[in-house]
Amino acid sequence: MVGRRRGGRGQQGGSNNASAQTGGAAQTSRRTPRKTLSQPAAFAKATGYETDVPHDKLTVGQARRGTPAHRPVRVYADGIFDLFHSGHALALMQAKNLFPNTHLIVGVCSDELTHKYKGFTVMTEDERYEALRHCRYVDEVVRDAPWTLSPDFLKKHKIDFVAHDDIPYTSAGSEDVYKHIKEAGMFVATQRTEGISTSDLITRIVRDYDVYARRNLQRGYTARELNVGFIYENKYRLQNQVDKMKETVHRVEEKSKDLVHRVEEKSHDLIHKWEEKSREFIGNFLELFGPDGAWHVIQEQSGRMLQALSPYSSPRGSPSSSPTRRRRSSASPSPPPASPPTSPRRRKGPPPPAAASPSSPPTSPRRRKGPPPPPAASPSSAPNSPRTRGHPPPPPPPSSPTPNSPRRQGRSSRKDGGAATHHMNGSLRRKKEEEEEEEELQE
């Protein structure tokens, strides 16, 4: 890993001298086994860093140009590293990549120093040591690191440079604990990650203390473990039940919304289908029963068929359909014969009898062939009176017609039309016979 980093930086620099200086180191690194990340970083020895290779002081320029593999640049970064987070990791990554061949040493202050100069920590010192050992950028961890770096400590661990952000760190009665390191030219600045720090994380927990207390109670922690009193314990448990009810109601609302949405979609589909069916039904109805529908065509065709099958009836008001003509045609097909004109002298006899009333029965033609029998003479009349000799008595006066209602007269006139015609013909024949008898008597 180290050799690969050196080769990459040498190619980017484009310097032949740097390549020549690092060529031997690259060949040496190829001979030695590569370092893997299967094990955590080692702890620094209490006696310090021991090596047979002479450790000469380096400048920043020399370190950036590269050093041999057996002489890495030893960079030291210290801190509390409580609640190890991404800001810590980014700072260590910058420190590791300051130079091509870097050996990163991380110093972690103990709980005693931290509680004395900074405050109470969430993680213990052992937890913080282990968190640093398992960071991929760390090569060595120094336990119980000093709060202020002394020249003896720097010499003991053979430290070439100290990496930290450039903001003055005021602590332990000093305006900047790295002031003497900066003056010695051993300080290399890194960039601080904004938006995250251990203090910010603790502030979030304190601000939402009730939420996290309820969370841990719900996960099975006891009130004693959380240092929570009886009243607050019941309060938190009640709030947890309320939150569960709210979540249940929210799930039910989501399901109901989904159900309502599906019902609305189905109702819209049903309404659309109903509208289509209703339009289709109305169209079929109008097509069948409308002005130009099939029903009227069927009625017209059936009417034409019935008219073709039934006999023709003459139109109303035509001469052939009048009631008088039907009665005359039914009573006598041929017109009656005209009577010969009579002289005025022969008109001295009684007037011809009037037409019989509709109520009187018609006279049969058989019984009118011969002369009527002479009526019986009254006692007051003379048997041989010249006026009555040889003359038949006058017929009795016609009886007055019985008044009938218009409806009855209409029915009788229709029924007895032919009888009246036959009676008139008989009267004419009888009159003619009487005139012949009178002429015979005169002769």
C-alpha cells in the first residue's frame, strides 16, 4: 500500500529526480510483504519507537518529495475521539495522505485528563482506543497521550510532524497548545469537517432526551438503568402507548385512503359503463320507436297488408253509400209504373189514402188483387142513393201516426222503407180498379 501511494504521487509530480530517489525504495517494497487490513493497528510501546535506521530531521519539502520505504514520515495526531464519527475519520485520512510515505500515529488522551480539561466523556478510554485501532488510516495508537506535547515526547516517539486543524486550541491555561509546535516548523494543518462533532451529537441527545428515554424503555431497558423516576417512567410508557396508537391510526388511515381511492376508481368505472349503457339503450329505443324507427315501418307494412287483404269500402259521402239509395235499391230495384192522367171529373171521388204510418203493418200484395169487399151500409144512408149507388164507400180515415222519438223513427224508417213503397203501389192499383168499375156501371 505504501509503495503504491509513492508511485502514484511520483507520476503526478513528473519529476525524474523523485523517481530516481524512490526507485530503490519501490524495489525494496516489492520484496517485503504488503501490509493488509486484516488486523487492527498496533499500540505504541511504552519505551517509544526503536529502530536501527538513523532518524534524521525532515523538512516539509523533503517529506512531500518522498522518503525511502525504510524511513517513513512519522506524523502524529492527537485528540479525545469520543463518539468516533466521520469528522474524526476525515481528519485522520488527511493526516495519512499528507506525504507519500506516511506512518500515522494517533494519541488518545485518558479519561482522567479528558475529564479534567474538557469534560465528561460518553465512551471510556478503552472504547476510544479500540475505535481508533480499527480505523483504516491509523498505523499506531498511543494510549494515555499527554494534553500538551513536550520535546521529550516528540523525541521518544520519533515524531516528524504534528497534524491538526489550524484553529487555535485554547486549553490548560494556554491560548494555543500547538503554538510551540508551529514555531518549530513541525505543524501541518488539516481541514475541520463542519456540521458534525462530538459536542453536536451530545447536544442532539440532550435536546431529545425524552425521545431517547422512551426509545430505550421500549427496547427493554429499566428505569433504574436510565436513571428515570417512577413518574417519568409511567409518563414515558404512556407516551409510548399513545405513539403506538397514533401509528396504528396512521396505518389505518393509509389503508382507508387506499381503499377509498380504489372505490372511487371503481365507482368512476361503473358510472362510465352506466353512461355508455344508458346511451346505448336510448339509441336503441329511438332507433326502434323513433319517427323513422323500425316500429313505424312495421306498422305501415302491417296496415298495407291489412288494406290489401280487406275489401274496398267506398269513401264517406259518395252517392252509392247514402242511406236513401241503399233503402231504395233494397226495396224496389225497378222504378214504379207511372199512372195515366185522370180527368177532373174522375177526381170527384175521395182523395187517395195517405201513406200508412210506420207502425201500421204493410198490406200484402196477394190480398189486394181482387176488389175490396163492400163495407156495411149504415142505417142512416139510403141504399139507392144516386151519390152512393155503384160507388164503394170511402176508406176510413187514416189513423194518426204515433209520435215516436227520433231514434225510433230512424230505426222504423230504415226497417219499413220497402213496406211503404209496396203500399203506395197497391193504392194506385186499387184506385185504377175502382175507376174501371165506375166506368162499367155508367155504361
